Amino acid sequence: MAITSIRGFNDILPGTSGQWRWIEETAFSLFGLYGFSEIRIPVVEKTELFCRSIGETTDIVEKEMYTFPDRRGDSMTLRPEGTASVVRAYIERKLYTAPVSKLCYTGPMFRYERPQKGRYRQFYQIGAEVLGDPSPGVDAETLEMLMRYFAALGVEGVELKINSLGCAACRPAYKERLLGFLKNTEDRLCENCVRRIGTNPLRALDCKSPGCIEATVGAPEITDCLCGKCNTHFEEVKSALSLYGHDFIVDSRMVRGLDYYSRTTFEITSGALGSQNAVAAGGRYDSLVKELGGPDTPCFGFAIGMERLALVLGTDSFSPTELSVFIPMGAGTKEASVGIVRALRESGLPVAEDFSETSLKSRMKRADRLGARFVMILGADELAEESVTLKDMAAGTQDLVKWNGLESLLAERLTSR
């Protein structure tokens, strides 16, 4: 019996992988214009890192992490998200000696969730973190970068939702108000929310259970409890977003699923994704670096879900590199063919060589299946004249072309079609 992949772990096949690389390259190119540099973080970290950063009472830590002992018995975890690893590297490598660090990354994350469309157990993210700047202008500029990124990809119909979660000074008062409200609707909450209501009542607002959604309608809004500093920060974020020309919605229910967030939080959603509609999300986390043993460092960051972004874009958004020239390698002409192939590739043309010994008719059929625009035939007669027979598969025509004019002719025809 053939071995199959693990449920929730997918192969990214040719065609799709090309689109993904385009998504990544577009991100890093644009993010570089805003001063971001790439960081590559480990796939495996000590479990303690995620327990301390994400929060003991979150679904991720309680139910979703892939955790295992190493040979020494130490607990290790496949990273469920990227921010904690970036912060660990920031502290360990003393990146805080620079006034501000702007770091971006991409790669797989792992959570034991129920697989569904756009949501898998191994999933990929593009993330970015700004470490060391408390300004609300950073929040707005980073969101402006994200919206510009989606525009560069041609994504339409996305919606920016923002909220403020306050800080350590004003959030306790809100938690007390929310807890009082939830106690009166406890019989309608799911088992998880009832269990966590005393330790982290905000989780009830983030729960996707229909009963919890209905039960928390009319819950107190955190924006009504913000202290003066948090309120000023949030107003300045909104003002800056308006200056950038971006529409946004204030969503007072949005608390995000990680405990480290404070002040600004956001989601960018798409109507093309159904109920699981967030394609990017993040916010400010001003206490995480200090909680993990580093200096007091304000931060803002986000992550983009690659699978969801690819679903929003669809297959028509990306045109893979087309095969330009197909060359059947014939006996006695291999030396000349190799020189021509090398020259074409150095000029930037995608070329496929056919080393089979089947008939020319079979090779032509293969070239057609591969979608080659041209087939270059080099036989004894062509070799004697230092020429090739160039067949245009789209036009159905063929010409005898000198070697020294081949590259310019192909470039001209490929750009004029």
C-alpha cells in the first residue's frame, strides 16, 4: 500500500508553488521599501517560549501545539506562530542595541486543528515585526504597507478592521466589567469559555461557537474603558490611517487569540473566504519582550496566511513562466545544441531539452503537451549551415534561422505576441 501524506499536511505542487514564490517575493520587495530585513527563525523552539508568550489559557497552548520531548527529555514544540521566535532571537542576539528593528519572515507553522479549506495543520505565514518604536504612526504605517501589498497583488474587496485592547493600566477594569456581563450569560457559553471565564474572560469574545457569539451580543466594549494614553494612541492611529486614505471599521469585539496583544489590534478580511475570513492579522505587543527576559520594548507586528491569500487570489492571478523553446537533442548535433541552449538560457529564455530517442513526431507531441511556444530542430542539414529550423507552435509556421540571429528573433517574437 502506498504511503500517503498526513492529514492537514499538504504538498504545494508546481504551478501553485510558483504563485507562492511570487507572493513571497512581492512581499519582501515591498517590505524592503519600508526598511524591513528578512530573518529566518527555527521551526522548533523550547515549549516554554510559546507557553510564556502566547498564554497558558489560549486554545493554541491548551490544545493545538505539536509538543514532544527531545532525547534529553526537554519539551520541544513545532512553532505555532512566528512572533515569539522573532522576539526570542531579538533578545538572544541583542538586536535591541539598534534603536528600532524591522524584521520580516516566512515559513511553515504548526497547529493541531481540524483541517478545512484554507486552514491546515501545517500552514504558511508571511510575518513582519517592528521592535522598539511605541509611536501610533508605526501602527498606521505598517497597516498602510499591508494594504499596499494587497493592492500590488491585485487583491480586491479586503476590509480593514481595527480595535484597541488597552494596556495593563486600563484592561483590568474592562475585564471586571466583562466578567460581570459573562456571569449573567454563563449558561449559554461553551464549556471552554466557562472554564476560562475567571482567568481570561476576553477569550469569550474571540470564541467562534455560535452560542458564545450570541451570548456575548451587547457585551461591554473595551474602547469605553480605555485610559487617556490608550485612547489618545488609538485616535492617532485612526487619524493616520485616514491620512493614508484607507477606510477602516472599528470592531470592538476583536480581541485576537493571543494574550500578548495590547493597544492596537487588527484584522484584514476578505468576503471570498466564508466564516474564516481573516487573511492577515496582528497588532501591538508592548510587554512581550520584557516578559521574555529582554528590555522594555514596544512592538507592532502581523502575519499573513499564505493558504488563505492564495484562495483569495485564485489561479488566474498568476501566470507561471512559460516554456519558450523545446529542443530535441539529435545524434551528431549535441555539441552544437548544448552551446545554443546555454546561450538561450543566459539570455533569460526558459528552455527544455529532450534527450529521448523517440521519433520526431512523438517529440513534437511532447513539446505541445509542455506548452512550448517554439521547437528548435537541429539536424545534419541545419548543422552544416549553422542554422536551426524554428517552428512556431502557436502560429504553425517554421523558419530557418542562423545561430547568431536566434536570440534576437526569439526575443522579438515573444514580446510581440
